[in-house]
Amino acid sequence: MTIEKQHTILDVTKTFSVDEYNSLRGRIFLKDNKNVFVKMKTFSGGVILLNYSRGKGDLKNWLISEIDFSSNALGKCEATMSLGNGYMGMRSATEEPYIHETRNLFVNGTFNKAAENEVTELPNLADVTRLDIRIDGERFSLELGKTKNYIRQLNLKTAELTRSFEWTSPKGKELRFLFKRFISLDNLHVIGLKMEIESLTDSVDVSIDTGINAQMSNSGCQHFLEGERRIYNNQFIQLIQTTTESNIDVVLNTTHKMKVNGKEVNDSEMHMARRKVWQTYQFKLLPNDKLEMEKVTTVHTSRDKEIPQEGYDLQKLRDDSLQALQSHADKGYDSLFQRHKDAWQQKIWNKYNFELASDNDFDELALRFSLYHLTVMTPAHDERMGIGAKALSGEGYKGHSFWDTEIFILPFFIYSNPEVAKSLLLYRYHGLEGARRKALENGYEGAMYPWEMAWPTDGEVTPEWGDIDIVTGEQTKIWTGFIEQHITSDIAFGVYQYENVTGDKQFMDDYGYEIVFDTAKFWASRLEWNDEKHRYEINNVIGPDEYKEHIHNNAFTNYMAYFNMKLAMRYYDQLKEENPSLLQSLERKLDLDEMYSLWEKKTKRLYLPNPREEDSVIPQDDTYLQLKEIDLTKYKEQDTVRTIYRDYNPEQINEIQVTKQADTLILFYLLEQTFLAEDERISKAVKRANFHYYEPRTLHDSSLSLVTYAIVANDIGEEALAYRLFEKSCETDLGPMMHTSDEGIHAASIGGIWKTAIFGFAGVRLVNGKLTIQPRLPNHWKEIKFTIHWQGQPINLCITPTSLTVEAVNKEKVEFESYGKMYECDDFIEVVFSEEVIKNS
Ligand code: IFM
């Protein structure tokens, strides 16, 4: 392969340093393809195997391709190419097994706590994708023999994974392989898999073991009892397992259709072993013979929404699911796939209507990647379930939901698919039970949301022990579940944003007010009176910057608690006027007697750190600005994350002015959207000052950090930096580091890709109840189109560097502000702005 860099041929076998790689990025050309990650060695010794420009014509910027196989970098494609439909998610491990693979199949909401000292997590279900293939009796593996023309590809548009290559066995037999699979968006319980093997030169004996393998665990932790296995009519395989503690039945059914040169050949041997049931198929292929296999699987659980709470009958679930499998299998892979593909087109691509014309094709691809995973990760079908920090693509964070949802993912759904946003907020509404329990257990009132949430009633599920402490060699204590408390007001913020953008009054009456009142009640009980300073404080917390533990008055936490209580007061006033009977019933239910006056008194005296007089910097907490400073260059330039832990333990990091992720900065971005927008303490000048103070001290060691900095950088006119930060956040999963996604994709950062494009570059934002659209596109973005939903109406937007068109799809009036001017339209309006106006804004 030759690579040209401005007419220079680069040596692809050379190892590049981080700086060299960064300086080449975007200037590397494969003969006729630009903006492609080419196969070249990286500083970390891995090989960049990803290519984003194989899609041509209609498929341009829709394909993520792996252009060579390496069994040392399996995690990257397993996670980034993972498939799913919100009901279930599966890592894209290859059909043939490898030592360092991670095979995962998760069904949302099926949490189980394996033992008293374990944490509840999504159990890894039985595997249905593994195929043990032997060619002339030898194990088929890409680590053996020779492979040519290897391509593994995720088509983001059709949500289908394909893999093809030619392989010469160690004995010299040449074969062509093709694999395909999808997880249906049309029927949430269906997985389709297809394989073709063609013998190119010789006659070969092919044997395949295929079935259901429940010899799985979560990194060794076993969540299932042995279960029951059966094969019906030598054709339909069924495996039933029950989780050890939560008692959830999981029923998997699978069946195969085999054809040689188009003729069905279904002879097989049946086998069973512990936690495993499978069939062995054997074929003799002559030169040019083609073997085709279709495998259709269904997954059902007793936790499925359609399962009746009363009168649940496992036998019925087994019978119904088996019947459903037969009918799906009769339709066959192609027809099932067609329905799935149509579902993606209608439910996703037509709805979001997203297009981006950028000189850097990678930008559009990254945004489609974001929309793809936002769909795959989200349980749109069931409001009892949330979104895990690693989605359904890996064991990382155990399927638990964090503030990642409300602050980084929910905004996408609020603006693009409000029904799903509502479902995600209902998950938190159901979580009030666990939140109230947590408050009580900690000696507070109201609802104190868990830092990590699993099944809504579980309450706090954050593990207590983490990585090694490099000084003591002991396990590090994880404090977040005890003292990272801002999640409670982040959820209230989510309700506020949903209410303002959608205008969904019914949701507020039924659920929203209750969440906001009860969370505000928690804060009122949480504040501590400082007699000496004559103010309320919030002590002993962790803010978004998790490198600072047990700190006092984290600005983000205090301001957000203030917002939460002020919001409750506003809603209270509003209800008193508009719906006193609802207010009365909520007062009774939540015991809000005297609460309003408490909120009033406490918000007046709550300590909100002011910007410093000398430089407008808001202290991140009581001590941060007095901590020692060290040279952070080495960590700022790291090729991976959290390298500071190689030199310092948590206690030492606590004593240094170093920040893990956007902390004070996110405050500006959130509060600007609210009724506090005019507060001088979060003015643009203060925002700029804080950006310049904190960015050099922030290591972006959490994937949540870059997007906030990217949005704020764009706001303050640092456009080039904003784009670079955006690009880096896209590279969290799509970049050259082949191991960053091993534990799963980064759900919040993926939501953040969309946020940066829409709230950042396209400048679409809620400001104190108003829609504002103030675009500031990167220089090389020529046009961006997408649909948002505002007050129940879809609005089509098209933005170029100097114009904005707004189309009110239902022809209902929409008002918006752009660069200081108000506009309204009930049809279509074009606004043209000069570059001058944008620059001076
Ligand atoms: O919620 C985040 C947190 O802010 C940083 N650590 C990882 C968590 C899950 O993504």
C-alpha cells in the first residue's frame, strides 16, 4: 500500500510518534481517498486498522471498515461495531474465537447481583455467534494460514455487520468467506446471522459446530444457574436460564438453514454439554461449491415489558418464543434484514434527517456514528430502563446509568425524539423509590439519586472498590457512590430542559414536578449551616472533577443545588396559580409543608463562589486555587488517559491543581440555558476567564470532558480549538488508539458528538425558555441540515456559514432569536447574517 503525503510516499511500516501522527492526521492520502486512518503502526505499538472512506456513492460516510485483521486489537471493532436495538446489544466478536476476544450479549434491564459482595450488573447472556469451523479437520482461524482482501464493515445506515476475505488454509486450500449479521430494529427479539463459504481450488471437508453457548460470565462472575437445554426435531435449539438473584428467566431459541449450491442440506449431529447445546454440520465442498448458512435467533426474558406481571408462565414464554422463531426462520435472513433496514430508514434516518457537508468527510461519518449508537444503546421500548455508560457494548460500568444520561445523551432525545426522552425521564421517575431510600439511609429528606443506577428500585449501586493504589498496593476506595451528589440536580436539569423544549405539560403534572420538588427537598436537607460565615455550604463532596475528593463547596455542585431549589420554587409558584389542586396533592404526597419557605431562606444564604476579583476565576472548590501546581505537559500530551495515576495516587492528586474533566466549565453551559442566564457570575467574560484558567489544568481524562470544552471554546471564539476538541472527542472511539474502547464505547462522549455539532457549531440552544440559533460553523463546514422538535413541532433547519433556514413542518408558529434579533415564522424563513455579526457576537 502506498501513501502519499503532499507527493511524499510515507513508509507505512514506520512507527509514528503521537506528534507525528497528529501532524499527519488529515493530510494523509491513500491514492484517491482522503481523511482515512491508514494502516500504520502507532506509538503504542498497535496498528491502526480502521478506514472510514470505503463508502462510495450512496454509501459515502456510512461505512466503518476494518481493513486488516489483528488478534491483538479485537476490542476496538467488537465495541465500535457493536450491534443492538436498545432491547439488546451485542459486541461484534468474530464468529471464530480468539484468546483476547470479549463476547457479550446483554439484554437491557436484566440486572443481577451474583453475590452479597458483588455489584448488580447486566449479565452476559449465552453466545449465539460463535462458530467452530474446521477445514479438513483443522481449526479455522485467521491466526493460521494466509488471509487476503480482508474487510470487516459496519454499515451505519443499515446496521448490518459484514466480514469477507479469502483464506488459504495451512494445508494450502483456498476458500472465500462471507459473514453477515444484524440485530433487528423491526422485531426487537431477533438476531440474524449468515455465512457463506466457497471452496475456490480444491475439494474440502468443512465442519461447523453451532448452537447456544452459555459457558459465559462477566469477567468470571457467574450470573446464571445451569438452566435447561433442548433441541426440538433436530432443528430448533432452546436454552433457558435464570439469573441467580433477580430470578429473571432468559429464553434463547436458535435454528439453522444450510444450503450447498442453493440446495438445502440439513443433516446434523446434536450435542449437549454443561451450559451448552449445539449441532455439528459436515459437508464436502468440491471446487467452486458454495455453502450457505442462515442462523436465526430469538431472545426473550421474563422481564420483557409484554410479559404480564401477574400470572407469568415460563412454559408459555418457551412455547410462544419457539413458535415466533419458526415463523422468523421461515422468512429467512434476507427478508428479516429488509424489514430491519426499512425500520432504520423510517424510524431513524428519515426522522433525524441529518446531513453535513464538510471538507473533512470524517465529520459526517462521526455524526452518523453518534446517531447509530444513540439508537442502539437506548431502551426506547421500556421506561423502566436507562442507558449504561458503556451502552450495551461491553462490561465496563456494569450497565449502570450515570449523569452521562441527563447531561450528555438526553439532550439529543429531547430535541430529536421527545418520546424517547420522556421514557428516559420516566426511568428516573421510577428511580425515585431508590433515591428516597438513599436519602433516608444518609440521614436526609426527599430524593437523593444514586450516582450509579441499575434497576430503578435498586438505589445506589456504585461499587466500593476500584483500581490499584500505586503507593499502597491496595484497592482504591470509590467514593463517588457516597459523595458525588450533583447527579440529583443534573436530573432536575433534565426535567427542566425537557419541559422547556417540548412543552409537555402532562409529563410535568404526572411526573416532572414530583421529581423536581423531591430533589429540591433533598438539597434543603443536605445544606450545612456555617455559623462563622453565616451561610449554607455543601461540604465533603466530589464534583464532576473526580480527581478532587472530599472537597467543600464545589462550585458546580453548589450552583446546581441552587438551581434545583430555585426551579422548585418557580414550579411551586406556577402551580399555585395554574393548578392549585395538583400542588396540594403533591404537597401532601411529598410532605412539602414549610418547604417553600425553607427553599427561599436557604437559597438566599447558600454559598455560591463568586468569580475572583483579580481574574474572574470561579474557585472550583474551597481549596483548589491554593493547591500546588506541577508541570502537567507530560499528562496533557499522553497518548492514552489517566497516566497521572502512574506517578501519583488519589491522595496525592487531591493536592495538585489538576482536573480530570470539565467541572466549573460545564456550569456555564448548563446554567446559560436556564432562568439564571442573566446572572453576571456566568457572563461571557467570566466564562472566557474560566476556560483559560481551567483548560490548561484539565487532562480530559474522562471522555465526558472534551465536548463541554469544545462547545465553550466555540462560544468564546476559539473556533480552531473547538473543532480540534470536537475531532478529539470523535476519536475517543473512532481514533487510532486501538484499545480505548475495549470495555465498551463511550456513551456520553457519543451523545456529546451530536451536542457539539448542534448546540456548539450550529448554535441551537434553549436560553431561558427561548429557542436561540446562533451558528458558528467550523470554516470547512459548508452546510448542516437536521430536524429538531420544538414545542411539539418538528422544525427543519439548514445552516450554512452565513445563512439559516427554518421550516415549521406543522405550519405552527415558531419564534427564535438569532444574533440579537427575534424572528417568527409559521412556514419557512431564511435569515442571512454577515460574517461580521458572527465574529462580533
Ligand atoms: O459519569 C462519568 C464520570 O463523570 C467520569 N467517570 C466515568 C463516569 C461514567 O462515564
